[in-house]
Amino acid sequence: MPMRALNEWTATEIVAAIAAGTATCEAVARACLDRIAAREPQVGAWQYLDPDAVLAQARALDRSSARGPLRGVPFGVKDIIDTCDMPTEYGTCIHKGHRPHKDAACVALSRRAGALLLGKTVTTEFANVTPGKTCHPLDPTRTPGGSSSGSAAAVADFMAPLALGTQTTGSTTRPASFCGVFGYRPTHGDVRVAGVMEASGSLDTVGLLARSIEDIALYRDVVLGVQPEPVADMPPPRIGFCRPYFWQRLEPATQKLLAEAAQRLARAGAPVRDVTLPAEFEGLEEAHRWVSGFEMARNLAWEIDHHWDEISPAFRTGRVQDGFACTYDRYCGMRRRMEHCQRLLDALFADYDVLLAPAAAGEAPVGLHPVPHPWVYMIWTTTHVPSLTLPVFKGPAGLPVGAQLIARRGEDRKLFAAARWVYRQLVA
Amino acid sequence: MPMRALNEWTATEIVAAIAAGTATCEAVARACLDRIAAREPQVGAWQYLDPDAVLAQARALDRSSARGPLRGVPFGVKDIIDTCDMPTEYGTCIHKGHRPHKDAACVALSRRAGALLLGKTVTTEFANVTPGKTCHPLDPTRTPGGSSSGSAAAVADFMAPLALGTQTTGSTTRPASFCGVFGYRPTHGDVRVAGVMEASGSLDTVGLLARSIEDIALYRDVVLGVQPEPVADMPPPRIGFCRPYFWQRLEPATQKLLAEAAQRLARAGAPVRDVTLPAEFEGLEEAHRWVSGFEMARNLAWEIDHHWDEISPAFRTGRVQDGFACTYDRYCGMRRRMEHCQRLLDALFADYDVLLAPAAAGEAPVGLHPVPHPWVYMIWTTTHVPSLTLPVFKGPAGLPVGAQLIARRGEDRKLFAAARWVYRQLVA
């Protein structure tokens, strides 16, 4: 049994203790709720929380004979993901108090596994650029990163061991890096998005936030709806060290941390080689802009026509305006560009198990802008590859900076195995 | 002005007459509602209809100064597509009376264009195999085809000029062929599916049903959210006559009708050549089965866990059971197979503008089975190509049989232009 407080346990530790009878679902839930009570006024991670209802469900789990792989593990859900027993407001006053009639697929699968839904976590408006109330858990003058702001902050601050987020640009990777937790974006299309607000279907995925690789792997199997398998051991992976075209825009400290990590991994026995992405990848920023704009502007047709004045000016003049300006021919051309780069990247993985790349430009910046430096993420989101962010660095201000590992589409399990090896070298 | 009754006008005719002041939105709506009142007891196309509310909205459209490209055109909406002012029940008693809080993107875009939502059309359970109440408009002992049963029957029976459907296997193509209307499945991913029940995201599209190619093209621009463009004229298209591996399973009369049509198009001046699909395409039936099963079983996790006994045995032992049996590795392999065939088909279109292929095995069969002969559709659905079904044949019982035209992904406009040429040769 870990010596840390119950709310600091990982999901894997909680499951083992409950199965062994050394902890109860109620005690775990109570520890998380106590932490939230103490810290929520500063962090602001939660959009909706009903502690009494959570405790009642925890007691029901304790009484139940069902034995799911996440039995008794509390989780938070980004508030653009539907829940049948809590409001879902998509980060906008337009949908204030809206109650979906059923759970999103990923929420239903979490509950089927025995996980305990704590509450809804704060997101930016429509998972886009306008921030919610969440602050960085380690420094309230800084953003936790968005758009999965509350999910990342809650996991980082030991309010919940697991949380669901989403990603259309960098909405899981970025807050994971800023807050210092593991953030996972699955291969695009793998985890069902039924019941998740569609921002841009060509790019959207569910995202997972946790405090260990094993937790990420376990939770991924649960939301994928497959039998959980442990993370495999693997020999030192073949690593491509990727300094993309935007490398010089990263903070110098981040460049240095990543370069030192690559050297350290090589010294530990991994074949590490510099990898240069084909020039076409520089066009993916533009592809992301137009594809996501085209799709978001149409997905929000109802809000645009009925609640235009309640949409933030930043969103109206950003993606929505891009979407109105984008022709179908441009949209198709940009989708073809994405597909072309997907194939190039698939081929490139013949020589590498994983790529090592930046997960953020630097530490969480001061101020509330929730989605800085979108260009860090667009290459990987548009090419549909799985990504895992590892909380392995500290920046100049002492705040977390992540490293991103990327694998070939469909090779998410290999990503976890390689990530465990990498993490052990960098953190041990 | 057409001499036919108002409810028999096409959308394009209605728009022109209302713009010219020779018809009102209310008169058009009333004509459709009168037809429904007379025929609904036999056809059973509607899941929800509130005539007074429709007339009130029609009068509001008449008073409004807004001039959308579908002003005053009544449309029906398959009941797996969300509407903010009508129930949406997904063909199941589980969601009886459910009221979504907003319109699906395709519904909101239709209303933005000035179209008038008549009501919700009958679908099979979860757009799968268990039939609703709709009968074939020309023969009540037969199925109208599913799963967009009510949408196709309503358009065929002159209850509405336009209807929204969806397609995951052949759910637009099939009922269009059976009922004798135009049925269009867009390039996968083009038309947003936000607010449409996800059956299987790797396959799902919105589908359109109408009584003219011009109506299909106009409505496609509306739901795509782009400026409408007229159907282009084109010289005789290069046609690939496609007799896929399942050709011998078609009814002999259907084989003969298609072969004669190919000859007629060649005589009219089109370069028509037999096209043989690569052998890999025979594996797409299996790919469709496992991919759709895997995704449906996860999308319906909430219903499976909370309402198992209210799911029909046919669905439980069909796709849902397949979904439980399918491993992730098999699922990934099948998705790769789909992608591989998509690329092969893209390349094949270097030599053809469109392919001519069966849209059904034959006429609508006697009985209520709503989704016979799924193998006719799987090649095209899994490869994400756009498809237009033309009501050009009569079968041995005097009932409609369609011909399917298929174009390269993203070449939907060329599909319409080629289809107009083909339609004129076959029906003139």
C-alpha cells in the first residue's frame, strides 16, 4: 500500500487496494472530495460537483458485486462530454443547465468498468480559445492550458486520478505539459466520440489525463472497450528526435531540456537519431486552420443562428470567421494535404518506434490565455498519430514542461511500452 | 409553373415560385400536409408530425424578409437526427419522448436556408435492422427499404420534396432504389454529423433524398454550408460499368436492366468500359462487418448497460454481438483494409468519371425486412466515395429499381453533372 494520502494514489493502486479489501470506494471518493474542498477555491477545476451524490454512488459501488477493471476509481469529465446525471454546458452560457439524456460512449464505458464519476471539469468555450475559470494548480497567475483545463488541473492537483479530455489541436497535450501530468491522445478514430461535442470531426479525439503510464494504458483499454492488457516491457526503443520546423519558436530552455533528454536516452542504450520531417509538414498549420474552421463553423450552425451575441468575440473572429471564409475546394485540398502527410509519417515509422518531440513551447505562461502556441500540436493532430506527453522536465520557473512521444497510427500499445522505458531513464 | 399539384413540385420549383410570388410557403406546406393526411395511414412515414406548428412556421416564413436558397421548401428528418423543437427517438422505445436541446448541424443549416421542417421520419431501431412502421408507398406488403425508410417513402409519395437520411451500409441508397427517388450519399466526412446519432463513425454519412438531381445538388450545398452552385453541363462522361464480385447474387432482371443501360449509354456517346475491381474489394464485406460492429457496440454502451432488454434480439445478436467479439487488432486490420481499397479506388478513377453499379439486388422484397442484401452497398460505403442513386428502372413487378453512380472522393459535383447526362439518356 502506498504511503501517500488516498487522493494521491494512482488508479492502478486504487484498484488493487479495493480488490484486496484494504480500501473502500467511499474512502477513496472522500479523500478526493476533501482535496477538492480544500483546493477548489484556488484551482477552479470543476464546472459541476455534487459531493453527496458522489458519496452515495461510492457506497453503492462498495455494496455491488460487480468487479470492473476501474472499480472505485474517481474520474472527472470535461464538460463537452455528455453525462446522463449531470449538466453538460460545453463551456458556454448558451447551454447553461443543459442535461443530456444519456452518457457519452466514453463515460458509459468508464462506469461499466466501475469508475466513479466525480463531476464535470472546466473547459474553454466550445473547447476553443476563451478561457474558463481554472488556474494553474502551482501558480494561480498562470493558465493551466486548455481546452481540457479542468481535467488536467484536477489530475495534477490530486483531486482525481483520472480525467477525460479531448483534443482538436493540443487540448490534451498542452495542459498535460503545463500541469505536469501524463496526457494521451489516441490514434484518431479509435475511441468513439459519440456524445462528445464535435468541434472538428476530422481532428477530434477523446484525450486521457492521469498520473502514471499504467493508468493511461488501463484507462485507454476501458474507453476503447477492450480487455485491459498490462503495458509490455520492451528493449530500448528506436527513437527519432524530432525538431520540427518551429523548433526556433520554442523557448531556449525547452530546446535545451529536450536535447539533453535525447542525449540521455542515447547514453542509456536507445538508438536515437535526428529525424527531419518532409517539407510538406510545414503546410499542416494551414491545413489545420482551414479544416477545423470549416468544420467548427458548420457544427455550431444552431448556436450561430440563435445565440450569436452569446458567442465570445474571440471565437467569432477566429475559427468561426475562418470557417465562413473557407471554400469547399480549399477544405478538400487541405484534407488531402493531411492524408498525404499521414502516409508520409506512416512510412517514416519504418525506422523508428517512437518520435520524441516538444509537448509545449515552455512552461505555462503568465495570464489566462488557455491555448498558446497551437503550432506545437498541429503536425501530430492532423496526421492522426497517437501521442503521449510525459511530465519529465522542470522549466526555469520551476514549473512542469512535458516531452511528447509519438507512434505510428494504431501502435498505441507500443507507444506505452516505449514511453515507460523513456520515462524510467529520464525520471529515475 | 408546373401543372402538377403543389406537393408534387420539386424543391427547385418551389423556390422559384415562392421567389416569384406565385406560391406561398403556407400553400406549399398545406399541400404536403394534405397529402400526408390522406396517405399516412397506409404509408406510415412519419414518427412525429405537428401540422399546426408546421403551418405557423410556414406563415412566419411568408412574413419574413429572409431569402434563403431553400425558402419555403418542406423537408423531413430521419429520427436519428436531432431537432430542437421535436422529439428524437432513434427508432427505439428507450428514448421515447426525448427532446434534444439543439438542432443537428444539417438541420440548422437547412433552416438557415429557409427550409421548413415538416416532421421526423420513421427509421429502423438505431438505424439498424429492426423495422419501423413504414410500408412501401406503392405496395404495402413490401418494405420501403431501410434504415432511412420514412424519409424515402415520404419523398416518393409526394409528402415532402426533400428529406434527410443517413447511411452506414446502404441506408440511403437502398430505400431510394426501392421507393424510386434520388438518393445521395456524400463523400464521407464532408457533411457534418454533429447531432446525428453515431452508428459507426468510420462509415456514417448524412444522406439526402429528393425527386430531382438539381434538388439533390442544391440541398447538398445547403447542408455542406457553401454557396449553392448549379449542376454543370458536361460532355458524355467516361463510365466504368462495374459488375462487382456479387453480381451473380443480383436478381437476373436487375442484371439485365443494368447491362442494357450500359449499352444505351454507350450508344448515346459515352465511353463505357467494363471495370473490374481489384480482388481486395471482396474483403470489404468482412471489413464492414467488423468495423461497424466494433463501433456500434461501443457507441451504444449506455443503452446496453441500462436498457439491454429493450434492445431488439435481432440487433443484440447481430452487430452488437459482432462488436463484442471483435478484437482491437482485428478492428485495426479491417480499417487498414478499408484505407487500402480507398487508395486503389482513387487511382482507378484516373480512367473514369463515374462508375455505374447496382443500387439494389432487385425490387423491394415482400415482407418487412428493412435492410436486405447489405453486400450491395459495402464496397462503396467502406471506400468513402460519393454515390447517387437514380430512379431509372422498373422491375418485373412494376416497382422501381435504381442505378447507382459513384465518383471519386471529393468529386461530388462531377457526380451530379455526369448523373444528369446519364439520367437524360435513360429516362428521356
